[in-house]
Amino acid sequence: METTSQRMRILTIKGQSQYGGTRLFADEAAAAFGRQGHAVEVLDVGDVADAGPRILAHAPAARVDLIFTINIAGEFRDSLGRTLSNLYAAPHVVWHTDYILSQVARLRATPRSTAVLLVDPTQVEGVKSIYGADRFDHIGFFPHPAVGAPAPDDASLTQFLERRPIEVLWSGSFQQPGEPFAGVEGPARQLFQDALDLALAVEWMPPLEALDTVLASRGLDPADPAMAGPREAAALIDIEVRKARRFQFLLAVAATGLRLHICGLGWENQLHRFRSVVYEGLVEMTRMAELMARSRLVLNTNGNFGAGSHERPFSAALAGAATFSDFSRYYAQVFEPGANIELFRWQDLAGGMAQLEALVADPQRCWDYARSAKTLTLANHTWDAQIGQVLAAGEAVGR
């Protein structure tokens, strides 16, 4: 593989996406590669159920130095067992934006020679813990870059308010919590419930750590290779923590009576809880970026990535909006809480709502946060700023 200082031929493959998110990520990555002087081709397989035939038809004539995909095709094999790297004679980097143990089938089938990037460093350690430190030649943390075009700067507080009629924007899907682990029977169900209770009893704990702690309390050794399968089921803990905490957040925000603009799936049966709400339903991520540019404050809950990232705070900053989010070690590291982002703690949700109400009532502070966060994001958290990490991952497996 050529070094990153040389002009490369890069293939980005983009697939299906529920709200266009990963497709937009792929386009933004391709544009960033191009701005660095590389020759880029985007192969779109999003309109077919089986990407195999299109890839097989494309590969023979392609001349490629690097392949980049998002969530997809790490597990690709043709009928002869050839991987993408085999077909294109080039290293492959795959970036997973979902909780990685929810993608176990893909992860198991991904060859060692594929570079794997994840959005939370504790997930990197989790993969090494379950499958071995040498399972992949390269696995690392790659936080979300911002998406969307930078919004024009607001020249004054008056302009900030005039351009941004949406006081508080909340985007993301909602899942109503139900009976946890309803499909699990026997002792395993109580084990998962104990792990869930542990994860919810603290500010944040990686799902795998919660499960490992409960396994150890029962005299089981998480390091035993026989525990690999049960430990992969930490994805069930992740799902339930996310549902429970998003519902907690919903109830707390609704109780404030703040005016909201909401986008995403699954909210229809919850809208009655809000005093004043505009609901758009599911929107494409490009529309979300437009709404952020019309918003003063964007709400974020980080899923269960308490040491990692979501794109939302960075995209909001690029759009000129402030962000209110649950705590993440990554956000605390790269932002300045209280200066360009407002972070709350799950263990003090009531205090967090007081923070939120105070911030909404202080548009000057929102504007100050937004300006500082935008400067930071433009410098460090765009695809242009971070694309070198993808190239470095390709180099690591292409030597």
C-alpha cells in the first residue's frame, strides 16, 4: 500500500441506512479523501438486497489502494471465500458506528487483516477481551466527525435568535421500555437482570463490564474461552440501558415544560407528555443538519457510549447550535464543559434538568457555547480533520 503522502485510489462502498446517516458519512469521507488529493470512487450498493453481484462485477476492472466501509462488508465473502481485500488486492478499513457486540455475526466473520474502527474505546478493549488482543491486526477508536456544512456565523445575539426559531431540538428514535429480556429463560435471565441493575445503578458502566462483574460474582471466569458466547450477549444489556435511560430523560425533559422540536421514530405515543412540541417524525440526516442550523440548543443522549462519541454534538456545533448532553469521557476530554458544552450526570438527573432550564433561559450563553464549540469542531472534529486516522488504519494493515 502507498503511504498517505502519496496520491491513492480509494474505494468507499455505501449501503442502506434507515435515515441516511451512514450514507452521508460515506459521502463526507469520500469528499475528505478527495480534498486531500486522492482519487475516490463511491460504489453505491444501497439499492440492492445483496451487494455481492455488484461488488463482483465491479472488482475485476478496479484499481484500488484502500477500501473504506461503514458498518458493512467487513464480513463479505464470495462463493470462493474471497474477502474485499482479496478481490481488490487492497487493505480494507471498516468503521462500526453501532454497539459492536450487536454486530457479532459480522465481527466474527471479519478477517484479521481488516482494520476495525469503533466509536468507543471501551468497545475496543471489549473486543480484545473476548476474542484476544491479536484477533485483528489493527483495531482502534475512531470518534464521529461532524456532518453537514458549516452554518454561516451569527454576527450577534440578535441574529442568533432570529435565524434560530427552534429553542430546543431533540433528534433520535425512541423505544418504549418493556419487560427486559422477555425472550431469555432460566438462570440466564436473572444474570442479565443483575447486570442491567448494576449498569443502571452507577453513572455509567460498559455493558460488557457489567456482565463480566455479574459472571465473576457467580464464580465464573470471564477470561475462560467458554464464556465468549455468553459475553457477546452484553449487547442485550446495552439495549435495555439505552431504552431505560432515554425514557428517564424523556420524562424529565417533559416535566420541564420546555418547547421542543422532535425528530425520529417511535415518539407518537409519547407526545402527549410535552407541553409544547413540534414533531417531524423520521427525517434524513441532511434534514437534521438543516434543523440544527435553525436551532439554539440540541439535546443529545449518547446511547451507551459513555467513553465515546455520537456525531450529534459535533454536527450541532458545525451548525452553530449549543449542545446539552449526558456525560461522556470523550466529550469531557475534547470539549470544555461549562464553556462550549453542557453535560449532565444520570445520577443527578434533577440537577441536569435545572442546568437545561437555565441554559435555555440564557440565549447569550447558548450563543457563547455554540461559537466556541464551532471553532473547536472546525479545527479538530470534521472529516477533513480526522480522515488521516482512516488512512493510518489502512497503512497499519497494508504493510
